[in-house]
Amino acid sequence: MKIVLAYSGGLDTSVALHWLKRRHNAEIIAFCADIGQLESLETVRERALRTGASKVYVEPLTDRYLRDFALPALRAHARYENKYLLAAPLSRPLIAQRMVEIARAEGADAVAHGATGKGNDQVRFFTSVTALDPGLRVLAPVIDWELTTRETELAYAREHGIEVSVSKENPYSIDTNIWGTSIECGELDDIDRPPPGHAWQLTADPKTAPDRAERVTVGFEAGVPVSLDGDKLEPADLVSRLTAIAARHGVGRIDIVESRIVGFKTRGIYEAPAATVLMAAHEELEAIVLDRETLHHKQGLARRYAELAYYGYWFSDLRRALDGFVSTLQPRVTGEVTVELYKGTCVIVGRRSPNSRYSDSLATYEAGDTFDHRAGAGFAYVWSLPLRGSPR
């Protein structure tokens, strides 16, 4: 048997590699997607080989992740439960897509992941792989094995000489990529307490962030962020630079008790400095270039788009259809937005676009007002007609 395993080098996937090889007497091909993680991937290949992998893929996929997953979600304004900017959920369909491609190239019988039965990722991996190749078997060793706690996993790792970086002193489950960081477990399970300071990975404490605000101007072309303060940048460079700036000011922290796919609530903290700024800027630009009815309709679809991404339905017809709608609007979304960053806040202070629908002469109440006030009175009369004769 040959299995392609989504491998990060962390506790779950390191133990899973060894366990799968023993349980199925299988050849394990480890796959690690480099999508801008905080942790170094220099030792991942060697660690996988030492743990028993026959072959290791470590692939730079940051550009593909931003282009095909994160930026479409940005343009759709996808926030799960109005808060979470979906860095981890957006990476799962990409990882699943590459696992399927590698499995086909290597003639593998199955793919595997290190997600737990109560987590969201086991659903996302299964649904994504099934959508792409329904005949490919999906293994979930963390669900099947006898190691029911993190302590027993650590004991297994020690028993078999598996190198891992998690310990009782560092109990957090951390997932990072260029779009954001997810932190769970440990002290965070107590939802009545604020996150401990050491749990945050990227952002400065807003209380100790610089006392002077900093302004950043983001330029967009057809809905895609293309510049910072006038400097033209590729998406990965732009996001990385903006992450450093916004994180320095404590921008992008999210603390949410969210509704998991499998039905219960869980608490997670997230850091998405660049995504927070880009989302605010893109929304502001759309506010001045889209007409009212289109803007309001799109705002209603944003929640559904976020749910599809969170639920693992990235490869669904509905998500593709929503992308089609969003894409038709983006040619107008060109211009610049200036934001001010200060102690955890991100405030819009300027916006401009060649496609702006804003008119000084219509909006003003000063000299130069071109609005026909008499027509306005007639409009109000007609607008109220549906309410005439309604029950009082």
C-alpha cells in the first residue's frame, strides 16, 4: 500500500507517519506545503525521512495559495461568523488538491491527514479529496488510533524516537501561513479568561504598540492589491510587508468562540494583520465604486461564501458560482485606500478611485449643490406608497 500524507513535522503528523507505516505496512510519501509558515521548514524533509517516509515533497505554494484561495476570499469579503478571516480553512483545499495530484503521479492507494475527529480539518480534507477524486481513500489515523490524548501521543513519540516540538510546557495547537495564524488548546479552552500574552505569535500587544499612528496606502487593480505606498509589489511580497507593519501596531487579533462544522462551540485566537487591513481597504473601495443594490447583495453573499470555505465546500458548484458573481464586479474595484494603524485599530482615512460613484455636487449641502430637491420630495411620496393603508 502507498499513502500520501499531509505532513507538517508537528506532533500529530509525525506520529501519524510512523503509525500508518506500521499499521498498514505501507510506503508513506510525505507532502509538506510551504505556504508562508512562521516555522522553519528546513528540517521537515530530514525529519520525515528519519521517521520513515520513503519520499518527501516540500513545495513552495505561497503564490498559488494567495492567487487561487486567499485573494478570492478577500474579494468576496469572507469572514466566518463576521470575525474569522479563514487562513487555515483556505489552505486545506490547496493541500488536498496537491495530495490528489501527487497520489495520481505516484500511483498511491490513499491520502492521509493528521486532523482529529472533533476538528474541522478532517471534514475539509475528506470533502475536498472526495470532490476531486471520489475513488481515492482518505485515511485519518488520529481518529483511528489508540492514542486518545496529546500526552499519549507524546509518550508514543518518545517510545519510538520521533522528534517533535510540542511539550506539556507548550500545549498550544498552532497553524500558520502567510494569510494568518491560528492558535488553539491549552489555556485558551477557558473562555472566561483573556488569552495569555505568550499565546500570540505575530502581533504586538496593542497596549505596548507604538504611540505614534502609521498610515499605509494600499493600491488595487481590478480587486487585486498591487501596491503599498506607491511601491508595486507581487502579492506575496505585499502581504509579507503589510503583515510586518500591521503586526507592529497590534492590528489583526481575533478572539472568537466559533461554531465548528461538527456542531459544538470552540474557542480560538487568530492573527491576520495583513488580511485585516486588506479586507478593510477592499470593502471601502467597493463602497465607493459599486451601486447600492449590487453592494448590498454582495454583502449578503459574503457570509455564505465564508461558510462554504469554512465547511470544506471550496470545490462546490455554489462557491464557483459565487466567485463568478464577485469576479464580474472586480474590474471597477481599482483605486487607493489609506488606512491608519494605531494600537490594534485599523481606520480608513482616505479613499480614491477613477470609478468612484461619489459626487461632491450631489452630496454637498453647501454652494454648488446640484441635487433637485423638488424631485426628492416627489421621490419620497412615491417611495412611501407601499406603506399607505398598512395596518396601524
